[in-house]
Amino acid sequence: MGVAQSEDVARDVAAINRIKAVPTILRVLSETTGLRYVTIARVTSSSWTACAVLDRVDFGLGAGDELDVTTTLCSEVRDGLAPIVIDKASEDPRYSGHRTPKMYGFESYIAVPIFRSSGQYFGNLCGLDPRPARLSDAKTVAMVTLFAELISVQLDAEEEHAERQIALLDERETAELREQFIAVLGHDLRNPLSAISFGAEALRRMPIDATALSIVERMQRSCRRISRLVEDVLDFARGRLGGSIPLETRPVGDLERDLQHVVNELRATHPDRVLACEIAVGGKVMCDPYRVAQLFSNLLSNAFAHGAADGPVQAAVRTRDGSLVISVTNQGPPIPAEKMGLLFQPYTRLSASGARGGLGLGLYIAATIARSHGGTIDVTSSAAAGTTFTCTLPIVQS
């Protein structure tokens, strides 16, 4: 027997033994040719390893056993990449004086190379017997060649199955990590952040001097900013890894009020900017009002972050043909064509100011909210008209 198997050879031996058709192939080959020892051998430049074996003559070589490859005829098949067929070795012009038939005591022998679908040589489908056998006719060689090709196909299928299993395991591990990640953000960060925010609010209501009040207000602003970042990352985890952002859809009759609150908040945050907004949502609409307000806020924040500092931001929200249409326009240089397709991908920032303002998740989350509502979000950008994001949500109005 040879040296210990390499990891690659051991993996290939295991792959052959997972193919359910292999025992049948070996049995049919033995019965149709009369060869009482048949095997699938993994052959490299330095090793010969039996992957699967049918032994009816007590040849003594089982699955996983190795031979010195230089003593086998399989090394010649590997070098020539062509079958070797011997009906009776003692009378064969080429092999009557060859050491291998004498060493292993066989008269009849056949070995056909097995190639992977990539064309890479794998090893041989072999058979031998101490008795002579008629193997050299075209039908027999064609049959063994067909079996070798079938083994190759089964190896490819086994490899694809193994890859799918690994991918499935990775998906399960990713799902577990996602849940842990969301739990950490949702509990271990948000809860202490809320405590800090409540504490700052309590301090603000106390009789403190102007300097202390300024510090407390700065703490509150920082808390709100961190809270928004945490919510963005939570939504990213849900949307990117979980498929969609969960919605709490219900009939909403005061969506205008929620959206106007967003406008007022953005105006307070950007007192030096002009925000012109028209909101006209009559009656009740079916939506998640918190998520729609979040989408609107993300689009407005993006316009302020990337639009011209001296240009107005224009927004409009209205119902049309059973849909809620939200549009936000900012002035400034047009978005380069090569970057348009990146806008709704996570961590995308198109300017330095955006790098300071958040994680680059705003537009990604806006698009995910739109998809969760069954809607779409599009963008156009030109020097003359500015950049406009338009979101259409198929919300039934009542």
C-alpha cells in the first residue's frame, strides 16, 4: 500500500462513495465482461487509490487502499489519456513481458479514463481477472467508456449537491447571525440609548445655567442622531438579510399630519435651507404610516445632503390613480450616469457631505420600504431640472 491519502484524493474517494449508482455500475460491468475485480481508481502523478471496489476473486484491494502508481497500467492510461484493453496478457504482443500483469496475476484487463466535465483527468474505470476475457471488441469498450462518462456526470452532480448543502448551511448561519445582530442593536444599544435620552430630557427641565443647557441639548441631538443610525442599521439588517422591512399596514386618515411633521423637523434641522412642500392626501389610505414617513424623511435628508446649498428643495405628496406619489427634487450638479445604478445600494455616498451625515443607507432603506409596500422608486437627474426621486406606492384610498 502507498502513503497516506492527500485531502483532495480523500475527498474524491468520499464523493465516489456517495454516488448511489456506483455499486450498480460495477456489478453490471462485472457481469457483462466476466471480470471479477472491477474498481474506480483515483489516479494522480504520484498515487493510485481505489475509490469503490467489486471483488469476486479476493484480489485483496478494497475501497480507500492504495498502490504504487508506477507499478500499475493506470499510470500509462493517465499519461496517454486513452484506454488500455488486454484480452490475454500472456499472449499480448505488448504486455506479455510487462511486469504489471505478472506482479498482480491477471490475464484480462481494461482501464478507461474518467474525465470531469471541465476536461480534467480524474482516474480510471478498471477491471481485471486471472482468466482471459474477450474485452477488445468495440461494443465492450464503448460500454465501459459510457460507464466512465456516467461516473463523471454523477461526480458533477455530487459536487453541485455538496455546494448547495454548504450554501444552505451558510444561509442558516447567516440567519442566526442576523437574528443575533438585530437583537444586539434592538436591545443592547437602543435601551441604554433611551436611558441617556430620558436622562438628558430630565436635566433639561431642571433649573440649570445656559452653558449646562447647551451641553444637554447637544447630548439630545447626538442621541437622536445615534438613534437614527441604529434604526438605519436595523432596517438594513432586516431588508438586506431578511428580504423585506416588516410593515404594520392599517387604514390611515392622518397621513398628511405625519408627513407634515417630517417637513417641520427637517426645516428645523436645516434653518438656512428652503424647503417648498405640497402635501395633499385626502381620505384614508392603507399603509404603514411610520414607514412612509421614514421614506419621505430619507428622501428629504438625501436632497439636503447632496443638493446645492443655495438651491431649494421641492417636495410633493399626492394621490393619483389609487397610488400615493411622493417626489423630492433638489438642485445641483447632475448625478453621473455611471453612478445612477448605485444609488439604491447600501453604503453608497456620492459626496463628502454624505459621508459625515450617515452610513449611506438612506436611499437603500427608502427603496426597501417602497418594495415592501409593493411600490417603486425612480430617479432622474439633469443640469436643467435638478435631481428628482419619485416614489409610487399602490395604496388603495377610501
